[in-house]
Amino acid sequence: MFRRFETTLNPTDEPERPQPPSGLLAFYWHFARQAKCLLIALFVIELFVALFDTAVPWFMGRIVSFVSKVAPDHFLGTTWPWLVGMALTVLIARPGIVLARYLVTNQAIAAPFSNLIRWQSHWHVVRQSWAFFQNDFAGRISNRVMQTGPALRESLVASVTAVWYIVVYGTTAVVMTAAADWWLTLPILVWFAGYVALLIYFVPRLRDRSKLTSEARSLMMGRIVDSYTNILTVKLFARPRDEDDYVRDSVEHHTERFLAGQRLITAFGTILAVLNALLVFAAGALALLLWRFGKVEVGAIAMVLPLAFQLTNMSRWIAFSVTDIFEQVGVVQEGMMTIAQPLRLTDRPDARALAVGAGAIAFENVRFGYGREAGVLDAFSLAIKPGEKIGLVGRSGAGKSTVVNLLLRFFDLEGGRIAIDGQDIAGMTQESLRAQISMVTQDTSLLHRSIRDNIRYGRPEAPEDEIQTAARLAHADEFIADLEDWRGRRGFDAHVGERGVKLSGGQRQRVAIARVILKNAPILVLDEATSALDSEVEAAIQASLDTLMAGKTVIAIAHRLSTIAHGPPGRARPRAHRRAGYARRAVAPRRPLRGPVEAPVRRLHRCRAGGKGRRGGVMPLPHGDGRRAATRLEPWAPDASGAASATLILRACRRKRDDRLSG
């Protein structure tokens, strides 16, 4: 029986309408319509619960009337049908309907419906653009996703179980007292008017303060999670007191907002208690007065007093249920600030899956500046041939990562286009685009899962032997065998902790490289891919990277040319000197990257290792065992301030006899 109700809803079904609407009522209906049968059933159940509850005072009144009118010798013979009906109602019907209420609310709605809202909210939020998550606390986003589900469910259920209950109960009470005497309805009607006035005055104010309290709670959680996420920085800089002040401010802010709401609740509860006392007094006094003048029977008094007293007890529950409803509405409204946001980066309706053959990449007059007037890229053009390997070198903020982020379509262009094998990526699905590009970042972050799951993330269907091969090529098998987590799981089953904190920086980077090796996409992006590795491991992994880069289009990002001297421009050969390709100044500090990256053929003078090259030329630097030479390319000209910092685009090229370099 329990399982039948518990499986009525499947929380993890893929949503038919993924994006929740922005209006409050529409937002509620978006989720409520998926459980409308259960809510209708609850509506009917609460109707019978209210009717049975109001029947109890009426039963008491009837019994008192029977006792006062029927002789003891004839009592059972005269009243047995009434007594049997009352017993069946109290002993069987009411417990049965209460069981039905619990099955619907606890088994069918509580967990399944709450998690359905959470799942669909997460399903939508996780598809937001990368920039969406950069503009908010991860803790606040997750708090809104987690809290909105229970808040929406509780407010819906309470609206049926509390508001509908009091409507049915109050209407039935008026009808029952009117049947005895119309004067008996007067205290109840006056009480209802005062009760509704209290709700109209206090509930909207409680809703507004609840929303402010919910926002303050999310801010507090965001700050606490921020401290925990960056705990290493907190420990390294010995700033626990500064963190205390940072979090204390949000705790005090939340406390102030919470107490403001509690003041209203205290005032509301006190006024309601006075109103309830007046109801009991007025109903009892009026019933006695009418009995005194023979207008009503003694059974009416026995019915009215319990009815009024039950109404007052119920009113406290209803009042705080209504208060809770609007508090939960405030939580839902605050959650909508995250959940009901439209996707900022969407696929076109006619978007196709990207098919990569040769792997040619073309940036054509690209303009982009993160929405600012002073752009980062302006009329930027770059053609990368199939299988070509280039390096982007320059200081932080020069635009290297922006070029790669646009290639991955983390942002939409403000002008121009980017094409892969002649296909405009704006017309391709984001998933298919990113499936064709592998990337190893400098700041490697792993999922809080096992080593196996992290490597397999590159290709979920990969068999075990390919996972182990990828780990071996990345030289990650050297430490994986010795791993053991806090639950005793070893090797590939060991979990790495949040963001991979259980591993060193070099170990995390090797796992990330193994993931990319397993993915084996035709386009490869390396963002300081070996920066966290020691020289010995880096040299060992380089052979694997060379194998991985074979036949692929490769873009490598570095702050220094030495980082990629043996990377994309080609492995350094065992000569005293080598040529690295052509370079052109592409971006000066605080100026956008402008124009096509097309360098004319330029004559460069020969330089010996350790010698000096002419300004704007090639300067070989010792590398490795001394038999290899790396090259450093300086900008063609200094900027206005005289600084020689610039972003360089390097291409692999062949040496020509006339000492001229071509791309």
C-alpha cells in the first residue's frame, strides 16, 4: 500500500517544459499541474476531515438532547441507530479518512513532489551559462534550489489542509448553529470577520519579511560556504578573525530580519488569543441566554460550547498555517530569483550537431568585450589550419582565455563569427561543440567522486581497460594505486574530496590529463596544462601529450613562452638553436586585440644559445639537458608606455634556407 502511493510521482522524470515561468502563480502552477491528481484527492479528503470534525460537537449535542428527553429504560431501543452511526463515524470513518490524508501528504507528496521540484529546478539551473554561476555564490544558488521545493510543497499542502479546512469547518458550524437558532451564528460570524481582518493585515507583512529573511539566510549560507570552499586560503593567511567578521555580519543581518518577522507573529498571536476568548465567552453567554428564555434546547448549549472552543483551537493552527504559507511563499519568491531566470545562452531552434573532420578553426572579424564599451577583441581574425598547433602567450588579462572561451561558446559573440570546418558554431548545439573539444586547465577542479568516475567523465561509456590506459599515459597510475580515502576505498575507487582536495595539485592535473586522453576529441586546448607538475613528471607526460596531439588541432595557452617551447610549436630538436615560427604583436596592455593575426614573412638573424638576438627577433634559451633550445619571441614594438609585454601567437613552422620564417 505504501509503495503504491510512493511511486505515484517519479521525481526524476525529464521535464516537459524545462524553463519555469517568472510569474508567482504561473510558477506554482508549473509544478502543481504535475501533481494535480494528488492535490485534487487531498482537496476531497480535507472536505471529509472537516465534516467529520464538525460532526463531533453535533454528536455531543444530540446525545445530551437524548439523555434529557428519553427515559433510561427506552434509551437504547430509541437511540441505537443514532449511536451506531456516531460510533461508525468516530471509530472507522474518521480514522480511515485521516489515514488517506497521511498517505497522500506523507507518501505521495512530501518527498516525491519536493524532489521533483528540486530536480527540475536543478535541471534548468545547471544549463545556465558559465557567466551565470560566476555572478553569484554557489552556496546561495544551491540553497535556493534546495529550499524552493519544500517551500512550494508546504505552501500548497497547507493551502488545502488549512485554508480549505477552515472554510468547510466554518461554513458547517454556521449551518449547524443556525439550525438551532439564528442568534447563535452571530458570535461566529463576528469572529470570522475579525479573523479575516487579522489575516489581511498581518499576512502580507509576514510574507514580505519572510522574503527578506530568506534572502538574508541565503546570503549567510553563501558566505559560510565561501569560507569552507576557500579554507586553505583562510588557513594560509591566518585570517580566522577576518572570516568571523565576514560571517558575523551576515548572521547579525539574518537575526535582525528574523526578529522583525517574529515581532509580527507575537502581535498576531496575542490579538488572536483575545479574539478567541471573546468568541467562547459570547457564544456561551448567548446560548445560556437563549435557553433561559426557552429559545433553544439544552442540547444546543452542549453543541455550541465545544464547537466554539474547537473553532478557537483550530484558529491558532490555521493562523500559523496561513503565516507559514506566506513565509514559504517568500522563500519561493526568493528561489525564483535563481530558478525562474531564462537561459542566457541557448541553442538556436534549428541548431545542428557539430561534425568535425579536419579540425580547421577560423575566427572571422570577431568582436567581444563582455558587454563593455572597451572591448577585449575587436575585428579579431585568426585562421588555424587542420592539425596545426599554435600557442597563445601573454600576460594575464591580455585576452588569451577569452579567445578559448569564445571557441567553447561560453559567451555569444558581439560581432563576427567562429567556424570549425566551415560550420558556424553559433548554429551548432553547445553539447556537440564541447564534445569535440578537450581542455586541460591550469586550475584543475575534480568532482567529489572516485578517481574512476573523474577519468571516465571524459567518455562515460569507456570500458575499464581504456580508463586504466589513460591513467597510465598521464602517469597517474603511479599514485592511484596507493590512494585510500576516509572510507577505506582504494585505487580507482578512492574518492578525491570536494574539488579534488585530497590530491596534490600535480595529481589533480594528471587525472585531468587522463580524462582528456580518454575523451580523445579532435581539438585540444591546453591552458598551462603542465604548470602544476614537477620537471621529471612533466618530461614523462610530454611524450603522452605528443601522442595525444598527433593529428589534432591544438591551442596552448601560457604566460611565458618557455612553458610551451616544447609544446605546440613542435618538439625542440637536439640542436644548438632552432626557429620557433612567426610572431606578431596582437594585444598591448589595456588595448583590445585588434585586426587579423597575419604576420608577413620576416627575416630573423641566427643566434647561438646564450647569445643576444636583435630586438623583435628570436633569442634561444637553454632548455632541458642543454642540447635543446627554447625560444622567446619578444613583441615587435613596445607600447606607448615603453613596456614590452604583449600577447603572442606562435605557429609551428619549417626552417627555410634563406632564414625566412613562414607560418
